[in-house]
Amino acid sequence: MRCEWQAQTRVVAMGEWVGETVGPDVWETCRGLIPVGSVFAFLAEHRGRLFPAQMFADMYPSANGRPSMPPQILAAAITLQALHGLSDYQTVQELRCDLRWKAACGLGLYDMAFDPSLLAYFRRRLARSARPNRIFETVREVVKSTGVLKGKHRRALDSTVLDDAVATQDTVTQIIAAIRTVIREVPHAAEQAAIQCTAHDYTDPGKPRIAWNDEQARADLIDALVTDAVRLLGHLPDQQLGEKAANALGLLALVAGQDVEPAEDSNGRDGRWRITQGTAYDRMISTVDPEARHVHKTRTHRQDGFKAHLAVEPETGLYTALALRPATGTEHHEATVGIDLLADEDSPVDVFGDSAYSTGDTCQILHRAGHRLFLKPAPLKTAVLGGFSLDDFAINTAGSTVTCPAGHTVPLSEPSGRHMQRKALFTDQCASCPCASSAPPPRPAGSSPSAPTTTCSPLPATRPAPTPTGKPPTDDGDHPSNAPSPGSSPTATADSATAAPSRTTPGSTPVPQPSTCEP
């Protein structure tokens, strides 16, 4: 195959990038080396229609200058990067050395591509634009129009933590940084700070000079810094503020109060403060990135950052939906986001996921949408070792009653508390119950166990469980999740006052429950 030098001029509208391919066009001269039907061949042939120049016009609005690399080339590059799970450096190496990548992205044979940092700049422009998901939306439309997922009725839900490149800041660092930002961004704040803020020299880049090993000195500093913040906020004049100035004031108000409470002998109105006992809910960890949060994927492992949620077709590995959310808050929990990930499905699907997605409300919503659920049930918990679990009680949410293993029935309270749980109290019944001798007391004297709300009862399976074949699972049968998870317990029904905990008869074929109960 003859590869001769071709000086082809590109004119890219909406950015006016004008340049030449470095060497012959790989797709034109080396097409036979690109695997037929591959994503590389598809991008090489349809890249111009998938990612037209006008698609990125809003990302490069200035008429002065031009993008150092056509955005459609970068769009094709990050699409392949996501598909192969490569780093920025590895992506550029592929663009330099692999004919398939060169053909897919429209580079010349001798093109050395670009610096890896350009991919980071391009993603940053995307994130700050009005349509940050435009590339994913385009690829999803292509997948839908080509029918790649036709007949694929499985979706796996999962989430992962994306680490943020910021250091966790302590209370002192946050308050000082927030006050400095207000002084810098808010008109007339510098004059007021010079009068009202006396705890620290906020022009000094270092931390306050105190005896940091002295607990009382640290407490006095916290009190003084919070007082500075409150006085500065209270003495700023009423004025119209821009976005940056308004955000600076809001940030200062947040960090000044999230970690402190009135002092021990304070009446709450005398302006004396101390570090609060415990951690504030949804605490901001850094003024550098106010949206980053602590994330606990397990009880022992903590990370700082965000959560990425996705729905995947497991056979092809194609992402059908994704979402980037803050790491904390019930509105960003997997069970809530999972509903959104499946909202655009045109037909019912088989949904696979871990116990994070098996809350009662989520199961009800997905089942009503026609989806068949294969979600790992949440592990049963007991108040004390050897005590009773939720499955040992017959819970009837419709009749608002709960029956204990000994047959005592008590009323179920109305939802209350942060998690809107309903409680059943067996204080009097447990005092003289024969079960008390065979199980440890569920609570200390004077209190009683509680049964949280059962919000979703098991529903009959829409089709019988397939017989295990020993072969890899397919869309039409033999799902590994059809059998109960090892160690899982059957779920108590909640539809009738006389319902008893469900049990699987020995020797019978277990039928998967498309829904689960939420403690």
C-alpha cells in the first residue's frame, strides 16, 4: 500500500481552525488496515456527522484566536478514551502510534497529536458549557438509531467514587479562606474587615500564630474567627452583588456556622462559640471546591469527591445512562438516582444492582414501570446479637399493625424522624413474654424495640425462574441473580394483618422476588 504525502487543508467553521494534516490521511490511504465494523471505522466514516463543528460553537465563542485542535477531533478522542478506559497520557500515545486511532480521529500518518493536558482543558470547557453531556447524548442517539441494544433487556446499576483533587480543610483554614475571599470579591468588604475583623491578620498567608497544642488557645481562636465572620457579614452595606461576590458571602455564612455551636454556658445570643460535638450533615470539606464531600463506600474506607452513577448493558458494555452527583444527601443516594437512570427506557428491562438500590420506594416505582428487579436485598440487622430481625415480625402497613413472633399485635406509628420511619413498641408485651428467656433483651430497660416501615411488599414474579444450566447468562434465561443471595433471608409481607414471614420450602425452586422490603 502506497502512503504518499498529502497536504489537505481543513477549514473548520465555528472556530475557524485552518490547518493541514501531517502526512497522508490514514483513513483514505490505509483503510484496509482498519477493522471493518469496528468503532474506529465508524468514527472515521461518520465523525463529521456525529460531531459537527457547530456542535461546539458555544464552547469557543471568541472571534479572536482559534482552538489549538479541532474540537471534533478531541470529541472523538475522549469517546475512544472512555471506551477503552485510558488515561490522558495513554490516549495521546494511542493517537501517536495506532493507525486505528489516527483514522478514527482524522489525524495524518505522521501527526504527533497534542499534549495530554489539552484533553483536560476540553473536558473543562464541556463541564462549564450549557450542555456538558452533549457527546454522551450524541453517542446514545447513535446507539438507539443503529439498534445495537435491540433485544438487550438487562441493565446493571452501579456507582463509583470520583476522587477530588482538593485537600480537606479544617475549620480554621475554611473560615480564614472564606473571609479572604469576601474581602477580595465583595465591594467595600476590605474597609469593613479592617474595622470588624481582629482575630487574625487576613493579609498574612499563614495560619494564626498561637500555641496549637494548647486546647484553650484553639478554642479561643475558633470563637474569635467565627465572631469576625459574623461581624463582617452583619456590617456589609446593602448592595447589588455579582455572582462571584454573592457566592463568596454565601460560602462565608456556611463555613462560619457548620462546625460550631454556642459555648457551653452561652445563652445562644451572646456571640460565644465552640467546636460542635460531631460532624455537620452534608459538611463542606474545602473552600477550593465547595461541592466536594466525604464519601463512605464502606464503614472503614473514606474518600473525598463526588459519585458517578451509571446504567450499563452488561453484554455489550454500553452505558445507557449516567449521572454525576454530590456524594451525600438522600436526593443523591443510589436508590434515588437509579430511578432517573432508567427513566428513558422505552420498554421494561431486567434491573441488576446491589442492596443500595433495594429500598422500598425505589422497588415500588421500578416495578410499577414494568421492570423486573434482581436487586440484592439489604442484610437483615438485629438490635442485639441473637435478637429478632425484621423478618421475624408480620408487618401490615395497610392496617398499621405489627405482630411479633409470640403473636402479640401492636399499632404501627405514623412516619417520623429524619428517615420517616414507623415504629412499633412492644414494651409491655416483652416484659412477660416467654420469648424473652430465649433471646437477649432487645433494648435496655425502659425502652423497646422498633420496627421500621415496610414500604414495599414482595410481589409475584412475572415469569418463572429459569433452571440453572451452567452456561453464561443470556438475555433470555439463566440469570445468576435469580437465586437468592447467599445468606439472605426471606422478606416479611406487609399486605395483611395475619401475614407471617415468608419462607422457602425445602426442596422447592426459589422464585426471585422482583421487589424487597425496606427496613
